[in-house]
Amino acid sequence: MSKKSVGLAVVLGLFAIGFFYVGGFKKGLIAFIAASIVSWLISFAVSLEVAIVVNFACAFICYKWVQEYNAAVDQNMPTQP
């Protein structure tokens, strides 16, 4: 297994598709749907500008996931893609 790029994960995370890059299809799809629902609810409850915060949260989550993945690769531990 090779390490995944932290920068790419963060950039893709800003568009909420970094979940697929870091977490694989199943975990990525669940996270993408959750982020989309939260963003949609915030955009109606507060404002569209505030909903952009969700994009930054997605980027942070992708950053944390890729750090965990890369640490597991360094330790030669089996991980799920």
C-alpha cells in the first residue's frame, strides 16, 4: 500500500469528493451524503454563506482521515481503502 497525498485530500475535501479518495467508495458515499444533507439544511436554516463552513469541515475530516491512513501504512497495518 502506498501513502495518499495530504494536499490532494484537502483540496478534494473542499468539494466533498475527498471522502471518496480517502475513505473508498462505501465510506466516502456515506460521508458525502451526510455532508450534503448538513450543508443543505444549514443553507435553508441560516444562509448559503454559512453553509460554506461545511466545505471546510469536509476538508478537515479528509485531512484527518488521510493522516490516519498514512500512519497505518507506515506501521504496515492492514487498512480499509
